Amino acid sequence: MKLRKRINISKTNLLLLIPSVICITIGSLNVIKWAIDNNNTNKVIDNLSNIVDVDKSAGEAELIEQETKISKDDPYWDYIKMDLINVDFQDLKKQNKETVGWIQVNGTNINYPFVQTTDNDFYLNHSFDRKYNGAGWVFMDYRNDISNLDKNTILYAHSRLNKTMFGSLKNIFTSGWLNNKDNYVIKLSTEYENTLWQVFSVYRIPSTNDYIRVVFNDDNQFIEWTNMILKRSSHNFKTTVSKNDHILTLSTCGDNDTKVVLHAKLIKKETR
């Protein structure tokens, strides 16, 4: 009788133990997979740094006309003096023909080529080399036109814990990033033009799609939208947006099913 009781207790303990073992095993496999993805991503990044030079542009740049008067102490006047970046896309296109541009975000690790395909799914789990990778890559919304900028151009990437892709975009909420006004700019280079963008809104928000709008019926609808994203900003950049502006939106995942979002407006460009 005592032996049967011991056996029953052992079976009960075994049944309780199995789920724990399964969870530990799955967790370990996920950690291994994460490490492999990170390692493969770092190899891709290292390869890109060897074949591509991000140079300063020496061309003639055009300032985007501002609808409202900008005060003399506004950092805008410093931004428009900044050099643009210029990237030769020949070798990048050989690596991936879907390459459409290069992005640099001051005060972060974001310094990558970005790609575009026919959907917003493929590069969620494929790297720049188009091989399967859970880290994904930086990609532009399939609805956007890189040769003729839409009113809102959107770039996405995963927020990786090792700070690759858009993993360092969370820096935009830190005092170190916000206290340095030189960080409030984004530089893009494409085959068509090199551009400079001034940040005007940053925020965390529960998952929603209202900020990734590309098409607007008229100027009033666009202004309503820009007012919405201006009001959401967790920091007052004291920057205005008008109906004539073009917007760049960066989007990534935050904590607890939130999104981390940055918006900037075009202030300087150079046709290539």
C-alpha cells in the first residue's frame, strides 16, 4: 500500500515537472535562435561596412521653403548647414536589388540601407541578404514611392535588444538624446536624392495604424493628421508643420504591445 502511494506521488510530481521542462527547453531554443539571428545580422552589417562608404555630399542642396517664419535661435538654422550623406548604390544593388535608400539617425546606431518589396511582411523575418532571419531588416512601406516622395514616407524595423535595426530608436526618450539638439535630424540617401529631415514628434503609443497613413484626400486632412501626431509628442520640439511639408515616419515595437514612433519633416534636399 505504501509502495503504491509512493508511485502515485512520483507520477504526480512527474506530470507537474513535464510542463516546466518543456518551457525551459522552448526558452533555451528561443535564446539560441535569437543568438544565431543576431550573429547572422552582425555578419551582414560587417559585410555592408566593407563594401559601402557613406560619404558627405558635395553637391548643390536646395532648402525646403518654410511656410512660417522661423526664429533666429531655432536650431533649424544649424541643421540646414549640415552636410548631407551620399551613398553609391551600385554594390548595394548587387547584394539586394530591392535596396532603395540609406538612413542615418543621429544619437542612435541606425546607419543602414533600407529596402522595399511588394508587402510589409517579407522583411519582418528576412535580412538584407534575403535569407530567413528573425531580426528582419529596415524596410520602407510597400505603398511608398522612393522616386517621388509621398506626404508620409514610412520606415519599419524590429527593436532588437542588441541595438541593431531600430533597437536604439528608444534613445529618443532619454535625456542624453533629447538634451543634444544635434540629434534632431535624420539623413537619407537614395538613387534619386539626398535629404535632411528635422524631428518634430516622438512618442510611445498602444498599437494603432492611424500614424502610418500614406494617402490624404486634401490639405485639410493632412493638416488634421499632422496636428494629431504633433500633439502626441512626449517632447516639445517647437517645430511647426504645414500643408506643404513631407513627413518621414520611423516605427518599431516598444514594450507591452506599444509602438515607438518618430516623425520628421523634410528641410533640405539635393537631386542626384
